[in-house]
Amino acid sequence: MEEVRELKNILERVEKKLIASYHVYTALIYSAWLLVMGGYLLLDYLHFQWLGAYWGVSIFGIILLTTHVYNRYMKGEQSSSSKLDYVWIIAWILGGASWGLLFPGPQGLAFMISLGHIGMFISFGDYSFLIPVLTLVTFLRPEWALVNSLIIITYSLTALVNLYRVFRVI
């Protein structure tokens, strides 16, 4: 009977580490986006000529980081495949297309971010992904400074919430 309790304790510790690692990985990705956004704002302030190249390199780096984090977290996980698992990809694609075609301005960026995060909530079921939906406030006052500020605030808040969850679990 003692062996069963010991095994149960070990499994509970492993479960806590898995839950904590998920939130750490999420916070890591949002922190990387904050770094990219801060770099963009600095380069824009300095009137850097090659902002398009900066975004291309930055997005490529974020994709590599996200892929690495996703593969590392999902490695060994056996989850049932569902149609909802891919909603987040479709939502980001639809958001990007709507930014380019329907709302070419700060509202488009806010709409893309909000739609993408709603898709992430549907796929992953984590309420912290809904925080960036607050960028929709940009529709009330469509300014780049507002949408940039809201992105930084909501992404910081998402990272903070996930780091708080880590410490709550461990």
C-alpha cells in the first residue's frame, strides 16, 4: 500500500511539472513577441529604413521559437486529434487576410490579433489567450499608438498570468 502512495506522489509531481511547463512555454512566446514589438517601436522611433526586413526576420525567429516550444511541449504527449486543434491556424490566417483586405490599418492589426487569439482559445481552451482580444478597443479610436500600446499591455498581461499560474502550480 505504501508503494501505491509513493507512486501517486511521484505522478502528482510529474503532472505539476507538465502543467507548469505549459505556462512557462506560453509566457516565453509572449515575452519573445514583446521583445519584437519593443524593437519595432525603437526602430520606428529611430526612423529605421528597413522595418519590413526587421519584421520578416523577427517573424521567422518567432516561428522557429514557437515550433521548438510546441514540439518540445507536445513531445511524448498523446492527445486525441480533433478538428478544433487547428482552429488557431485558420484564425490567424483569416485575421492576416482581413488585415490586408478589409481593414488596412490599426483596426486590421487589432482584428487579426483578436481573431488569432480567439482561435487559440478555441484550440487550447486557455482563458489567458483571450486577454489580447482587448485590442479591439482600437475600433473606437483607430490610432497606431493605441494599438501598439494595447498589444504590449495585453501581451505583458498574458505572460504575467501564465507565470503566475506556474508559481501557483509549484
